[in-house]
Amino acid sequence: MIYFIYMRGNIFKKGISLIEVVLAVAIISGSIIFVAQAYGSFVSASTGNVAKVQATLLLDEGVEAVKTIRGEKWSNIASTTNYIPYYLVWDMNLNKWQATTTQQVVDGLFYRTMVFEPVTRDVSFNILAATTTGTLDSGTKKVNLSVAWREKNATTTRTITMYI
């Protein structure tokens, strides 16, 4: 009878070690699956950020291009038609930025647009909202720069507004 109890206890101990192995395999498998899914999410997020970073850099470049165009002579900015989309293009022959109404695609993906608006001021020379009437300031224009691109079957846009 003692031999039977001993044998019974030994079988019980082997059963526990089998359960421990199964449990350990389940925990390790779950951890590997979690890490693989997290890695996939990180890769997906990082590839999506590339376009956002490029769009931000294109906006910065657009701001500098508008300042350069203005720096050549104010009439380059003053002669633009309000509320009409313009596009920036680098003229290799003249080695300078040009504003054109012909749509330009940057890197085959991005559409950079700039729209000029008139600026009105009150008697204290403060800029007024577009819907408010005031005195037209012919020496200032509002510039809305935007960069748009297709991403996951939708259009994503980044915009910056400045006065020049």
C-alpha cells in the first residue's frame, strides 16, 4: 500500500510539471504575438510619419519661397489675384522661385498651394477678420499655404497661415 501511494504521488508531480510546461508555452507564445503586433503597429506608424514630415518641410520651404519672392520686389506679391490658388515652382534658368497658376506636383505625391487674401485694418492699424470691413492695407497680404497628399484612400492636408 505504501508503494501505491508513492506511485500515485509521483504521477501527480509529473502532471503538475506538464501543466507548467503548457502554461509557460502559452505565456511565451502570447508574448511573442504581442511583440509582433506591436512591432507591426510601430512600422505602420513610422511609414505614415514620413509623408507628414515631408509635408511639414514643404510648408517650411513654401514660407521661405514666399519671403524670397517678396524680397525680390513687392509687386510680385501685390500683383497676385486674391483667392486664386497659386503654386510654387523653382525656375532652374532664373535660379529663383516663381508663383504660377499651373498646378504643380512635388515628388509625385504632394500638392502645395498658396492662396493670397487682402488684409483690412481698423483705425488702430490692427488686422481685422476677413468678414469685418475696414481700411484695405495694400502693403500686406495674408497667405494661406497648404500641402495636400493622398494617404489611405483619403486626402490629408497641412496648412499654415502667414502675413507678408
